Amino acid sequence: IRGYIHRYNDPPVKNFLSMHGVMMGVAGLPQCPLGVPGIDLLCKSVDSLASHGIYTPFVQRRLAQANYYRDPKHIGMYLREGHFLPYINNEVEGGRNSTYTHNFRALEKLVLVMAADDTMVHPKESEHFGFFKEGSMFEMLDMHATPWYVGDWFGLRTLDEAGRVDRYTTPGNHLRFTRDFLLQLVRRYFTMADFQI
């Protein structure tokens, strides 16, 4: 849906709710515990192998998930070879698209929900537009400290400063939110005051 908003947004999306969505990409394989001794070495090795092949044209064109791989240790390769995420994020110098920014800024509300113990999205802070600092797999930047926020590359800072970004965190793993929580968000952001679910 985010790609649709940036690229087209006609008919327009008014409120965008992302439930544990990969906003700024992933820097590792799902459910690979990088902090567990012994297993972390295996995970790091597999991640390293994946990072070398993930940006090939063959993989980028055939595996949708590859388009969300944002390797902080190989940002140059990501920017040169990534087919999707670097563009909707307006990260490519000389390739920034004002339509993408205009369309995203048109949202009335952006609702971001992060899973506190997410093992599918690494880093989980991507769900709130945070990410690892360039060159690091450990130093985390909150959304407000990232270059895409500070430079307002695609309209995120504009939305936030206008009070149109709400962030939530749910306990537990990826997509393990309660029905009540989901209904609360639907009522708040997608229903008219006199309509009941």
C-alpha cells in the first residue's frame, strides 16, 4: 500500500495503518537471533551470503522480499541495485521524485505499529521508520534522527510535525496483536463517529 501511495494515490488513501510493516526495510533474515551465542555466527554468515546475492538483477526482479533488503553495511550497493525501496524512500541522489513526496504528505494520518519482540522484521524499529545507522548493524537510529526524517525526503517529517503520525507498540512477536487492539485502531482511524463495529 505504501508503494501505491507514493506512486499513484488516485483514488487517494486518507489514513494508512501499518501493522508491523516493513517501512524502512530489513537488514537480516527473519527469525534469525543475532544476539544468541553460537547461533549468531550462523545467522551472520547466512546474512552475509544473502547480502551479496540479494542485489543481483535476477533476485531483485523475482523475489519481492529482496526489494525490502536494506543492508546498512552495503548502502551503496542497496542504492545502486535495489529496485523498489530506495526509490519510494527517495534515497537515490538525483532520482528523488517530488510526486512520491507530495502523495505521502497528502495522508491525513499515518499510523505505525511495531511489535516489541518482532523476529520477522530486523530491525523491528523499521516498523516505526527507524533503522540502523549507515555502516552499523548495532547502532539504532530512532525515526527522528534518521536522514530521511531530518531531510524530509518523502514527507515523513512534514506529516509528523503536523501531528499526523501516530506510533504504537504491541507486546509480543510479528502480527501477534489482539483483536481488541485492531478494532480499537479501526474505530479510531477508519470509522465515522456514529458508526459502530
